[in-house]
Amino acid sequence: MAKKKKKAKAKRQARKLTCIAFLREVYEGDPNISNDKVLAKLLAKFPQSNAGVKSIITWKNMLRKEGFDIPMSRVGRKSAKKKTSTKKATAKKTRKRKNK
């Protein structure tokens, strides 16, 4: 039985590098790296991977649960101006049409 445990332990230590393990290494070096850059690095390392941006986001959430300090990337509007509606413009939209 002890031999089986040693073999299993050796097998776990000799695992192949996976996408999530690669992302651990990347985010240890630079936690602020963008999803697009990480995806480009991942596809360069694993060209057969079908990963996309959604996969990167999912894996980042998994790493956050493991305790990695990866900031949330929030996409904001490019222009800070808000659309302001005037009373006149709103009134024009709500007017009823007269039937002829």
C-alpha cells in the first residue's frame, strides 16, 4: 500500500503544466495584466487550447477564491459625459399625435 501512495504522490508532482497552472505563474508576476494579453500568452504557450476571454475570466475567479490578489477589471465608458435630457425633448417624445 505504501508503494501506491508514493507513486500517486510522485505522479501528482510530475503533472504537466496546465492552463490554470500557467495563469498562476503569470498572475504571480503581474496581477494587473489585461485579459487580452494573458490570452495571447496562453495561446502562445498552448496553441491547441480553445480558451477565450470568458475562460480567462472564469479562471481568474477561481484564482481569487484560492487567495490570489487579482484586481477586478471593470470596463467603463470612454467618455465621462452623461446624456442629459431636457424637459423640452422629453415633452416632444410624449406628445400624442392628433388624428385627422
